[in-house]
Amino acid sequence: MNQLLLNAVQLEPQLNEGKGIFERIWSELRKHICDEWHYCERRREFADELKLWVAIIAIAVRAMSLEVGVATAVVLIAVHKGPKFICNCPEQSPLESSSRQGGNIPSHSHF
């Protein structure tokens, strides 16, 4: 039993490994999202933030052949960091901010 626990702990990635994995995936995915999909402009087309997240996850799955769980984790980390992190977008305009007030999905600043 102790050996099983020891093996399980050893198989968990360390924090630095996880950060490195995120950075490698994100640097490639960012090109697809920012340069090809034009995130800064297209994000304004989505009144529902959840649909925007799903669209970005779909790009990650399709463009990079990532598993859905991995794509979701990477996208959620990036979304949490905000539009400036994602593609160096300007912060939300007042129109964008007011359109999201009262929605069910919290914006990145509420995490």
C-alpha cells in the first residue's frame, strides 16, 4: 500500500514542470488564437463569455491536437490572466464591461 502511494506522489508533476508545460503549449496556441483567429477583435463578438472560452478551446483542440481536458486547462489559465495576457489586447472597453454585468459567468477579474 505504501508503495502505491509513493508511486502516485512521484507521478504527480511538480509545480515548475506544470508551469513549463503551460508555457510551451501557450506559446504555440497563442499564435493560433492571436495571429490567425484575431482574438482581440473577435472577443467582442461574444456576448456570452462561456461561448468565447469554448471557441478558444475548440481552436486548441483543432490546431494543436490537444486533448479536451488539456486544452480546457490551458485556456482557463490564460482566461484567468486576462485579455492583455492572452494577446496583449487592450483592456475591455466600457461597452464590453457593461454588456457582461449581470451575466452568469464571472469575468477574469473575479477569479
